[in-house]
Amino acid sequence: MSGRNRVLITGIGVVSPLGNREEFWRRLTAGETATRRLVSEQRDREFWPVESSGAAAVASESLPTILQANRRAELIPLLTEPAIAHALAATLEAVADARIQIDTEARLAANRGRVGCVIGTSKGGVRTLHELMLAERGCGTPLSKENADASNWWPMIAPSGPASAVSSLLGTEGPLLSPVAACATGLMSLVRAAELIQCGMCDVVIAGSSDASLSPAIVASFRKLGVLSKGHAEPESAIRPFDKDRDGFFVGEGAGVFVLESEEHACQRGATAYAEWLTGGMVADTFAMTKLSDNPEALSWLISDVLRRSELAPGDIDYLSLHGTATRMNDVCEMRAVNKSFGDARHQLAGSSIKGAIGHLLGASGSVEFAAMLLAMRDSVLPPTSNLQNPENEFEINLVPNVSQQRSVDHAMKLSLGFGGHLVAAAVRKC
């Protein structure tokens, strides 16, 4: 790490099925779950997570007023695509949390050429795309004159839409990136953002991911793959990461956005940091497009490499934010990699998956789960793995079953795994 700029994380914004940042954290550590039944117009009742008590809905409702007041009215039509609305809402919360100075037009009062934006999404605006398809077939609401213009709807369906909207909102003029890496998108976005600061290209990067995939076509595709839970009567307890009775996940929506700064920039403005970013890494598992290999070699190597480059021993990690999809093979592969990489230190290691509480947020999962990891570090509270009643015998770490635990967290690691072979890991240190 010598010779590279140190990176601090100074702001967190969350839109999740359990609420925004502080509501999300309070309800998560209290053991609440957000999975509920939603009625689909195309099918009978399905088990899908909902945006509970309005975090996403309220944020979206308030955004037009905020944008109008700050002379950003051109972004208002984009808010009908929730992937963009979630990203903007989380960004505003993160920037406010970091106490970044904003000028009279809601632009960053900084050298904007040194401010980057890295906001990923796993697919783009699939909700808007679905509505366009229905309108084209005469099955939905006819397109308005404005929406019929491709220049209006294209930014809403492009994978770059959330990043472009956030950059436009804040007036960033540095690098603008839109990573797409399936369910590893959120953490990969943070890796790329940190690298922009480490190499000296940026002083500040607004980074994270957003996803809104509660679309019939997307849910049907996951059902076809056999990764959605179907074996439990109550949706609140259906997602069971690392449990012997696990049978898959439900799809959720949300966004996690962060303010990353160079240490020099943060110190100059007297910022308070949640954590120092140590390093991140990425490798490929080329076994199959939609499953991991039984052999955890690639993920195990990645974990060990991130520890090495962070100058940490396995026993230094106090908390591991697991991917934990509650699918049969993925949980096994992830835990085997953890057992191999951490060795004897695994017996003192604590780690959890929060998907049992909020569902699988797909492209937003890595960023929202990273936010939970930072909040665990802030408050010395480990979020629980919900619905974990009968863990597999070979899962030997403390999985924080069902109830949050008090524990000081000085070093933490996040793992994210995505379809197509995307494996990402990152380590942070408490400031």
C-alpha cells in the first residue's frame, strides 16, 4: 500500500427494503425482515420483498421538490425509473452525511474535475424497459409524447443511467464510470472508486450501486434458474442463508452510495471517517455462467490476496460480510473458501449475511451490505443472519444467528459473488 493515496469513507447513503440508512440499521439489528407478498398483475401472488415503510417511496416522492428547488428539473422525468430514483436518494443522504459543501445550485463546491462518480447497476432500467414493451404491444399505458422520444427514455434504461443522473445532480467533472458485474456490481464499483483516489486521479469519488429488478421477466428468469425460495409458507422466514433448509432467495430493490475521499482532502476539510479503505480485489470463477464451482480455489485465493495486500493476518478480521444467497451450492462454496483462507482463525471469526432480512438486491446488494458492515464497525454491533436455525456442520464460523451481537470491529472484509464468474472482496480498517 506504500506510495498510494490513503482512502477514507466519509459518507453513507442507503435506500433499502428496511428504510434509509439509520432506519435500515435499526431495524436490521433488531432482527426485522422485509420480505412480504406482493400481488403481480401478470401472475398470482408471489413472494417478493417490498420497500417497507416507504424509504424508497418517500425518497422518490421528495426528490422532485429537491430537484426543482436546486434547478435540476431536467432530472425529474428520470425518477419514474426506480433504479435512478434510488441512486439519487442514496447519493443525497451520503453527501449530507459526509457534510460535503454544496453550492446554491446543489453542485459540489469543490474542484469538480477532481470529483469522480462510479455508480453501477446490474442491468439498467428494466422496470422502464418493461413498461415500454407493454406500451409497444398495446398492453399497458400508451406512451406520452415526451416518453415516446427515445432521448427521454434511453437514459432511463441504459446501465449508465444512475451514474449519469448522479453526476448531473452534483456536477461532477471527473471520471464517470458505470460498472456492470451482476450481483458483485456494488462492491466492484467501490473497488474502482478507491483506485481512482489511490492513483491520484481524484480527490473525491461518489460511489456505489442501485438496482430495481422487481420486473416479471427478471423474477421469472430467476425462478427458471431455480434460485428463488419456494419451500416455505411464510415469506418473512423463507430466506435462510447457510441453513440446512435453505432453498433460495427473493428479489429486492435498493441502493447504497458512499463518499470516498483521499486522506489529505478529508483532513483539509475536517471530515469524520467511518473507515479507511485498505484494498479490494477481483477475480473470475469460470466454472459456469450461473453457478460457482464446487472447488472454492478462486474465491479462497482472492480472500488470501486481499488479506496479504491489506497487510492483515486472518486473525485480524473481526467481521466478515458474507454474500450468503441462501442457495444450495453458493453458500457451500463461499463457506469452504472462508474455511480454507482463514484456517484456524475461522473459529474466532464472525460473519453474517443480511439477505434473509432484505432479500437479494442484486446489483445493489454489495453496496447496501457494505453499508451494513461500516455501521457494524461504527456501533460495535454485528447484524444477524436471519432465519438461521440449523446451520450446516461444515460452516464453522460464528454466523451471528438471528440476533445481533455486540463486538468491537477494527477490521472487516466484504465478499460479493456474481453470476458470470464475478468475485470481489475488499477490506477496511476502522478510523
